Amino acid sequence: MLLGKKNQFKDLGYMVDCSRGAVPKVETLKKLITILKDFGYTYIMLYTEDVYEIEGEPYFGYMRGRYSKKEIKEIDDFCIANNIELRACIQTLAHLGRIKRHEQYVDLFDINDIFIVKDEKVYEFVEKMIAAVANMFTCKKIHIGMDEAWALGRGAFFDRNGAVAKEEIMMYHLKRVSEITKKYGFECDIWADMIMQSYYESKDKDKFELPIPENITPIVWRYWVKTPEASEEEILLYQKLTNNKMGYAGGTQKWSGFVPNNIYSMFALKEQITSCKKLNVDRYLVTAWADGAADASLFCTLPSIYYASLLAHNLELNKVSKAYFKKIVGISFDKYLKIDNLNRLNISENDKSAGNLSFNYLYNDLLQGLYDEAVLDNVSEIIKKISKQMRKIALESIEFGYIFESLYDLSKVLQFKSELSISIYNHYKARDFDNLRKDVRKISKVLHHLNNFMNSYEYQWHLENKAFGYEKQNIRLGGLYERLYYVKNKLTQFINKDIEFIDELEETRLPISSRWWDHNNKVNNMHHNYSEVVSSGFLKEI
């Protein structure tokens, strides 16, 4: 119970992404589990694609920071002692591309990161996965993934079997994996998106029916705001397709770079949880996906995690509930919520925009300027004020001050870098050498503050996570550091007339060309693909 109120959901869970770069330390998870217990959650789920130990499979999770059987047992025992369940969340169809690099696993794949259905080697390996989980986790509830296999049946499967309806392929695989899980006594969840795709691709939607195995429960997922009406319509459709056997998953947005989006998450959570309660959906899961490098702290979304539980317990965000948050976390709710500000910049808490401009500003290249259009007017002064907020909260907090300290250091980088690409381009075009010299001096300031951020962020990472995955941060931030030095030297050469021109600055700047970019509302753009921000020639994520 939370503040004397009963949880309206039979299940209220929180999922930690342990597979997208950062693998939290055991002690970090214990700290989180204690908070979740105090917040009124019933279970914690670990999303582990290949970061759990499988006996006899040394390359499964190799150099990825996988959890050993001993570590899972320690976490499991801690959960039991705190009256909260530990559940496994794995993948048994797609999202397994990280093992495809190893020769031992190449033949398991259909196309991209998707297993090849109807291949007995696949089901032998899936059973190894299920057996490993059964041997580590006490709880007999497991999430087996099966989401976003959009190209299912389009690769090696097609070569062997010809054109087969995706719905048929999906249901064959689901039935086979269900039979394996039954052997180990598991009740299973799956992500429900492939069911919906099968529905939309069906020729006769009125007669559409999927024979979902009895031990399988589809979990609808959505992490963005619709409208209350659209949210209810979505749930009613899934209830019809699943015979009312479904759960729902929302999210606390920490996948947008170093800075979270608690406020936007709270809008989405309220809409979804309100609809779920109204339509008697009795299971709700709050997810915390990471991005390509798991930039953000595991604890950066504590306000939205707490808010979801308040809604589940039919409680309001008021003086009493905020006082409880401060008692548990050590920082007032309102102050902690300012952790979003480097993304929200000049908008109010009532604005439902959901952007990650801080990420775009950090990695926008000073010579290519691919994200110059994202730069707000007077943004340096806006960030300067936010910087002071971060510093003040960092000094006041004992438990989580290190997170605000690293964001303070990030804010100083952004304060001097955000507008610099535009400044350099304009001064270059005007051949304004005096101001170009000022730009060069500003790059030196950016380098200084970037060095501070790299140090404070390194401390944050290694406090919370295993070392594995930090190499991505070294490559990204170290690459940014080297690129800044390069630009500084290149501009100096141009100013000194050692070179006649700079290739990148000769090209005319164009608007952002992403199909997802909202040109009318800059702060409402969630664009966190590092490779696309940092270079026009980069194709793959680092």
C-alpha cells in the first residue's frame, strides 16, 4: 500500500533496460528495488536480451556485462526479502542482433535481428534461454518479448518456405515457444504489437482471430500521448482481439540522451492509466528503455515512476504525496522534476512537447551543422539559467546530487556550444575574421567544459553500472572532443590564411530533412539517433 491506499492494479511493475549499453550493478538494482517497494510497486522486471548467463554458451553476452547466475540469485533474494517480485524479460524472436556477430549464432537468423521460424536449431536454443531463466529466477512469470519483428519471414525463411502470411509465421512460433515455457511452468507475457500488425494486414478484419496460447498474455505498449478517446479506443480493440486477456505498458522517457522527459511521461502515464482503470485492465507496466548508449542515469525518472504509482493507487500529486517522495528520495518532487529542463528549455510544465534538444545541441557538428535548425533563439541565456538550477540542486542533494552535477557540467557545454555552429557559419560566409577568432576562443571554453562533463559523467556511469558499454561513451564523447580540436585548428588555419576555404562551410545549410522532424515546434522533436546528428555520412549507430 502507498500512503494508506490500495493499488487498483493486480500487477504494477517497473522494467529496467539492461541491454542497450548500460548493465546496472547489483547494488544499484538493490537501491532501485528499495525505492520501488516504497513507491508501491509489486514487481521489477529486468530486460535482458543477451545479458544473462547461459551454461555452455560463452559467447552469449560476451563482453556485454551479462549477469551471472550468482548475481541474479542475489537480486532475487533481495526482492523476496523486500516483498517484491523479480521477473525476467527476454527476447525469443527479434531484438537479438547483438549475438548475430558470433559465428555460433548466425544460422539462427531469418533477417536482420529476427530468428528463423520453423528451424529446430532455433527452438533448441530458445529452450536453453528458458531453462537458464528457470534456473535463476524464483518467479514463474516471464516476458518473452516477440516485438517489432517487422520483416518476419522475408529472409532465409522466405528462401526455404516461400511466401507465408506473417500472421501464420507468428502464431507458429508463439505456439512452439509457449510449449517450451510450459515445460518449465511459466506464465508468459509478450509485447502485443505483432498481433496488431497481423490484424491490420488481415484481409477480413471482422473475422480476424488469433489462437493465443493459454499461458500467453499480450502486453500493449505505447510511450507517447494520444488523447483519452484514442487511448480508450486502442484498449477496446486489444480487448476484443485478446478476449480481454491483456496488460498495458507505458514508459518513463530516459531514452532521449543524457536528459530525461519526466513531464511528458507523466502526461502519457495519466492518459493510459486512467483509461486502463476505466476499462478494467488490471495489469500495468512502467518501462524505462535506454537509447543506443544508455546515456541517462537509472534514477533520472524517479518523479514519473512515482507519479505512475500515485495514479495506480488513486492518489493525487499534492503536499502529502510530495512530502513522501522527498522522504524516500531526499530531494523535493518539484526540484527533482527540474532534471528535465535541458530538454524543455523555454516551455512550461503544461506543455505536452517531448523533445531532446540537449542531445542535438551536444552532438551537432560545428562544421556540418546538420541540426542548426533546432537551435532556439537566445538559447545560451536560457541554458545559463538552467545551469544555475542544476548546480544548486546538486549541492543540496546527498543521495542523487551526482546526477545533477553531471547535468550541470553538460549544461555548461551546451551554454557555449549550442549556437556556435550557426555563429561559425555566418562569420565564415561574411569573412568576419574578428568574430571567427572569438568563435575559436569559444571552442576552447567548450573543450574545457566538455572535459569536466566527461569526468563527472564517468563517475556517474561507474557508480551505477558495470564497465561494459562505457566504451560507447568514450567513443562518442571522445570523438566529439577530438572533432572540436580539429574544428578549432581548421578555423585557425583559415583565419591565418594557411588555407583558402573550409569545404563543409562552403555548402549552403539546408533544413533538417528527417521525416519525423516538426519544423513548426522545435522543442517537440525526439530525435536521438547519434549517427544522424553527428554526420551526414554515418550509417550505423555507435
